[in-house]
Amino acid sequence: MTHQRVPLLAGLVVLLAAACTATGHDGASPAPTPTVAAASPSAATEAPEATPTPPVPTEAASTAGSWHVTWGWAVPGGPVRVAHRVRVPVTPPPGEPLPVLVAVDVGDHPAEGFSRITFAFRGPTPSYEVAYVPQVVTEGRGAPVALPGTAYLSVRFDPAQAHDARGGGTADLPPAAIRFPTLRGWAVAGDFEGHLRFGLGLRPPEGGRLPVRLGEGDRPDGTHVVSVDVRRS
């Protein structure tokens, strides 16, 4: 009898010890151990670099995105004016109180049937006026401006300027011979008291007048562009 009871007591002790280990000393079940998912090799690998987008040519950029027509194809019978409200302070603060011209660019579009000249401004878009004139004259003095061609367009911006606070030019403005089929050249015709004027020399067929189109838009660099399109024939 003695040899049979000793193994039974030993077995009871083992079972009680196992129960204590499984439930803890306070009888509650142990909290499960949190599982952390291993990151997959593909997730840890850096994504390949994106292929850089080639830069858009300056003249082409003026027609992208926000570009819109402000005056459709027609022959101006008189001055065509597109107005923008630009507040000019009575006492200008330091800096540039007016829209400032920063670039003039030209481009030919044979497939679309027109040639284009664009005027890019820093700051707000100024009002502008385009008209056929017998001769382009300078702003303020009224001196004639030499232009190639047989017909002439006056392009006038206000308020606007092409110089900084020290009087230095803000854009490269030498007279330019273009030699497109009908748009033959351009020249600055004055930067005077908030008025900025240009002349365009045209060569329409048979000495007539060509239809023109006006538009404007924004470039990625934040400048505002006014474009004048001239029919190629």
C-alpha cells in the first residue's frame, strides 16, 4: 500500500505545478505576446527614381494649361482693348508696383497657320490694346519707329513697365527681324509713365490686313503671358 500511494501524490504535485504555471499566480490567463509582421523585401527596397520630365520650350509653355483666347480671329477695325484691374498705389512702396515685362518671345506654328509673339510679365497681367496703325510711334515723344513690312500693329500695355526701381531694363528688348511669312519684326516703342508700347511689322498678302488673335495665360515660373497671333497667309 505504501509503494502505491507515493507515485499518486507525486503525480498530484506535478499537475498542481503545471496549473499554476499556465494560469499565473493570480489565476488569470497570461496576455498573448504581440506579433510583429516582418517587412517584405520589396517594401524595404527603395522605389526607382522617376524619369525627369524634359523642360518645355519657353514659347510653347505660354500656350499650355491656363492659356485662353481673349479676342478671336478677326481683322481689328479699331483698337481692341482687353482690360484688367491693376491697383496702382498713390505712393508706391519699395519694389515693383506695376506689372514688369521680363521677356519677349516669338514662335512660328506652320501646322496651325499662325505666328506668335508673347510678352511675359512679373506681377499681375496688365491691360493691353492692339490696333492697326499707319505708323508706330514712340510713347511720349511720338517719334516714328522703323519696322519691316507693309502693315503695322501697335501693342500697348498699361499699367506696365520694362525697368526696375533703379531704371535698369528688366527684359532684353533690341529690335528684332523675325522673317516669318507675315510677322516680319518687332521693336519697343516706349516705356513711359506706366505705359509700355511695341510695334509689329507685318507683310500681309497683296498689301491687305491680316486677322489677329489675342490670348493670355500663366507659365510654370509664375509669369503672366499675353500673346498676339498673326495669320501666316
